[in-house]
Amino acid sequence: MMSKPLDVAYIPMLDYEEAWNRQKAIVQRLDEGEGAEQMLLLQHPPTYTIGSQNHPEHLLLSPEELREQGISLFQIDRGGDITYHGPGQLVGYPLLVLGRDEDLDLHGYLRKLEQVLMDYLADQGIEAGRKEGYTGVWIGDMKIAAIGIKFNRCKHRRGFVTSHGFAFNISSGIQHAGFQGIVPCGIEQYGVTSLEDITGKSYAVEQVAQEIVPYFNRIFPYEINWVTEKEALQRL
């Protein structure tokens, strides 16, 4: 049985609203049976997003402070609470059709995304794991990657199309940037860390994006097709 194709693109920087609109358009096309499933790997300018748990009190900055710091704010349609996206963080949006030919396990999908990142970290010499009662990837009491998903029920076919995904902290000091202005994911008692802070090594976000795809492919068996940034942005 041949693997399904998955188009993968790395985009160095993409405005959050544009990325969100692109996800919605891709979801609709996949629902209608058009085109290949996709994974967008990218960075965002400084942005806060508030998910369906909707706790605006976990945003600690006023509108004036947001403007002064140049941070955008979006109320969006994924699960979870508030989180931060910004330069130095690898954001991954897998846009996949689930429940088409296989039994549907939405909870299992979250665990698989966590496992991709945990396997990558293991090969960097980092023991990462899960924390009971929380999503994401943890190193002790420090979260290194957040996960928030929307499962879009298909209207024209069986199953769901996934949107949103993971945010993997790469650059040193990111926890002292936008994370200081929120209660990340509503979790007050634990902190945030990054790949560079844990290892003491330097990593380019694009390097991590390229390296992580084989780990994704071990758990999600697709035929990977890398497309250029220009191709990815011209498709819609």
C-alpha cells in the first residue's frame, strides 16, 4: 500500500492572520477532496493567540502595552488557552485528513504529535516527556513545546481535517520575550524553556524544521514532498 503524499514547506516568517486564513482554505480544499495534505513549518511575528478555553485574564498586558511591544492578539478556533508565538519558535501546522480509512482517535493524534517532538529531543540527548493532566512536551517542570489542535469535521467526506498544531521553542531566552506577558496555557506553577537553553547549543529554526520532518514521518507515514516557500504561498 503506497503512502499518501504530504506537501511540506518551510516559511521563515508569516503573519499569523495570513497563516490562519491559509489553514482554513486548505482545510476546505481537503474536505472537498482537492490537493495533497500539507504541513506548514514556519515562524510568526510576536503574537498571542487565545483558544477555545477563553481566559482573557491570562493576558497580563493592556491594549496599550501590546501596541508598544508590537504584539498581535487573536481569538482563534483551536483548543486550549492563551499562548505566544514569535521569532525563534518553530510552529508546525499539519493539515491532515483523519478517520478517512482508519479508526478515528483524536486523543491519539495529540499524543502522536507529542511523540514526534519527544523523539527528536531524545536524539539531541534530552529526556523529554509528558506531564499528567497537560498537553505538550515537558522537560521536568518546564514546557518546551505547546500543542493546540482543531479537528474540523468534514462536510463532503468521512472524517476530520486537522488544523493548528505545535509550537516548539528553539531560541535561547524566548521565555523572557512574549511569555512574560501571559500565563502560558493558563499554567502558573510551571515554566517555559527552549532547545538552546536546555542544550547550550545554537540552532537555526530552519535547521530544526528540516530535521524534524523524518521524525514526523516515522509516526505519520506519508510520502514527503518538500515544496518551496514561493510554491507554498502561491497555491492559494
